[in-house]
Amino acid sequence: SGYPVVSVGIAYPELQNIGFGTDHRLSGYQATEYLISKGYEKIGIVTGATTGLIERERGYYEAMYNHRLSWHPDWLIRLNEINECSVFKFLKSSERPDALLLTAHSHVVPFYNLIKKFGFRIPEDIALIAFDNPSYAEFLEPSLTVFAQPIRQFTYNAMVQLKNMLTHQDLAVFDPTPSILIERNSCLQQKKNN
């Protein structure tokens, strides 16, 4: 209809000139790589059905595959499966991972609370990493390591593109904005067994 439109929040390759955000697949890959670089090999993921979360999950699988790390089906928790009973079963499993990616920041506090309720320690028993850097992340005990979206940058890029559309200028080309690692205390350097 001739109306200028941009999308903010996720970068889709097919919408390169009008979609602005983080490459969530790359963020999931980077978070998994970060845990692997810390010595974790048994890495699980809590994920959901929205596009950004599915993309983060894809990045997780890609990193695990590229490092030839196996994963157990019980290391995958869907957001709709999070309840006290399922988390207890997950934590008490003999196949429990030693690190966990939380793809949705809305489930960070419930996981922290349940992990502590069942007598586990973060990061000694299970390391946690999340995304988006919610305002409370640095105040959790221990503080949460995250891959943050640079929202100001991609929102600015979207504004520039809207201006180009409104003034009939050539559209600018922007790459997806990479996530930014904010290291805190929810992950330890693992000791290698010789």
C-alpha cells in the first residue's frame, strides 16, 4: 500500500532491508560456544515455540554438532513443560546436564528459585546462561551471564531506514546486530579431567 514498514526484534535474512534485530540463531550458537569454551560438555536448553526461541535452539544444536558433543533428549525442556515436578525430575536425573541455556528471560527467576529449592547450587552444580539481559540479571544470586541484544543499535538502524523510506532515499544495508556477552557469575571455568 506504499506505507513504510520495518520489523524490530529479529533479523530475518529475507527481510534484510526492513528487519532489524539480533540473529537469534547466532546468539544461541555463541552462548553454546561460550559454555563449551568454559569446559562444559553436557549442555541442556530450555526453549519455546516463538521464532526467536526456535532460532536460538537451532544455534544450540549447530554448536553441539560442530563440537561433536552429544546431547540427551532429557536435556531439552519446553517452556510449557516447566513446573515444579518436571524441574525436580530434570535436576535429579542421572543424565542431568552441567550447564543450561535459558532462551526466554521470563523463566530465569522460576528456574533460579526451583534450582535452589531442590538443593542445587548455581554454577557449582549447574551453570546457567540466558539472553536479553533483563534488568534483574545482575542482582540475582549469583548474577546471571547473558548474551544481550543491543536494542538501541538496531532500533536506531530501523529509524534510519524508516527515514530513508519516508524521504525516498536508497535503502541502507544493515547486517544483523550481534549479541553482546555480559559475563557474570552463573558460569564457572570447568576443570578438565586428565
